Amino acid sequence: MEKTQRLTHILKRLNSGEDPEAVKTDAKELLASVSPDELALAEQNLLDEGLSVEDLHGLCPIHMEMLGEQVSQMQAQLPKGHLVSTLVHEHDAILGFLDLLGQLNQTIQQMPAYPGPTHEFRQLAHVAEHLAETERHHQREEEVLFPELEKRGMYGPPMVMREEHNQLRPRKRQLKELVETVDRQDFATFKRHLAALTGFIVPTLRDHIYKENNILYPAALQVIDDESVWQRLHQECDTIGYCCFTPEA
């Protein structure tokens, strides 16, 4: 408990506006031994003390920079077909779509006029459709994994992740609608909207994936230590269904 209280104090210092570099220097030794569930508990302490979900969301990038890649080995040890393994593999595919979206946006911004349904725009439609498909991924988290964590007392990280889902959801829908109507609108306006949506979706979803991979999922593996529970959750996920890019599917 002492470690969690010390970590809570560190996060309070970050929220107070103190220089992040000074805080990270003071916290280096402590953070080297912090587990994902301890970080999650410290975040919950801040929520209990009145910090808003929005403020906690703002601290997450600093949390992640301090935490580093301590849990990558844990993820690599997951058996194929495990609920968390499937989610991580879906993340790998989503990151590929984000890379392609960024590249396509750069190419399209250089075009003086809409050239018709060229390879770039077919790729863009493919990316937009698959990013829309990530809703199945988010649904399995929100309806299966997050409630199980909250039932076991871990509500901070799921609250933050749900908020980010809510921020991303309309942008992904807008991207798909934008791409579907490219031939029916002013091309300069299209490029402006594409740049704005790409500028939000790519960094926000990348950061979201990093936090789930390195905090939420490892913490879930520690909090839910009964294999029969994981099997039940897997069956519930099967009922919801998977993305068109899910490897196991």
C-alpha cells in the first residue's frame, strides 16, 4: 500500500503543474518496480479524491512515458486465443491502418485536384472501413472486459478508456462518410477535413492502444487470475463477434 500511496503523490504533483522532468527524476526508482495494477490503483485514488476523468486522461501520456515497456514480456507470454492476446493482435492490425492513414493523408494533401478512384483512394476507403470495424473491438472491451474489472474494484482505467472510445467513435464514422463522398464535394474542403480527422485519430488511437497494451491489459491479467473466468469472458466475446481483421477469426 505504501508504494501505491507514493505513486498517488507523484501523480498529484504532475497534476499540480510541477515540472514533469523533475517529477520523473524523483520517481525513477519507484517506477522501476511499479506494476500495472499499482498504477491503476493510484489513478483510482485520484478519482476518489475528486480528480475528473478528463484531468486523468491528460496525465496519461506522462504516466506512460515514465512507465516505459516493462510489461511487453508479459504480453508475449500470452497463449494464442486468449482474450487479451486477441485484443493485442487486433491492436497490431489497427496500428498498421493508422500508419497507412498517415501516409495517404500526406500524399493526398499534395494533389491539386481529385484524380478519380485511384489506388490511393481505394486504400483510403479500405482504411476508413477497417477503422470503423474497430467498434467490435471496443464493444468487447466495454461490455465484457471493463465490467469484469470494475466488478473487481478496478474502475479508473476503464473509465479513461471509455472516454477515449467516445472521443474516437464519431471521428471514425466521419472519416468513413468523408471518404465515401469524395467525388461529390469540393476537393480543397475534402483535404481540409481529411487532415483534421487524421490529425486527431492517428495520435489519439495510437496513444490509446499503448495505454491499453501497457497498463490496462497487464493489470487485468493480474486482477483476474482465475482461468475459468477468462474462459467465460472469451465466450461472451464470441457472442459479440470479432473484427474482419481479427487474426483468430
